[in-house]
Amino acid sequence: MSVVEQYARAHIVTDADILEEEQDAVPVVLRYDPDDDPRSVRVGLPGRGAHEWTFSRSLLEQGLRAPAESGEVRVWPCGRVQAVVELHSAQGVSVVQFETKALMRFLRRTYLAADPVSR
């Protein structure tokens, strides 16, 4: 089985964004390794103090349709074309806004990687 790694453009939402104009999108890495854990995905944020969160693939999928949470991760739809992923850590909370189609494309690729017979 093969590893799926996809960079998605996303907006990291901060308190300052509320007061200022919208910030530029940053590349966020989405990663799936069926040999490591076939039920989990990873989201890695760029920059200083870069951090990676691992959570269930089903949480990401559920959160695209309705608010869902598990442990330090929350996912919910934001309008018709965006989704929000809230990631908690000892350093604080990161709120990341994605285009839903990028997350759906990633999920499709993970299912193909997990079951190469279905291609």
C-alpha cells in the first residue's frame, strides 16, 4: 500500500484575522500511511513550532457533513464550500479553514491507497 501526501491551501484563522483583512493561504500537509495506521490521517501545519495532529479518517469524513469532534480535534462544515478543522495542543488552538473539495479529494485518495484492488 502506498502513502498519500497532499498539500492543501488553507487559511489559519487567528484573533488578528478578525480585525484585519483575510490572510494569504498557506500550504498544509495532509498525510495518510495505511501501513502505519489505516484508520488515521495526519495534518501538519507549517511555520515555526510546526505541529502535526493524527486523528481518525472517519472524523474528517464526518466533519465534512456535520460538526464532529474527538479528543483534541474538531471538524465542521463552514458554508457549502469550506470546512474548519480546530486542532488543540499544549501550545494552544489552531483553527484551519480548508476548501471542502481539497479534503474530499484527499479522502478519496486515502481509500484508493487502502484498497488498491478497487482501482
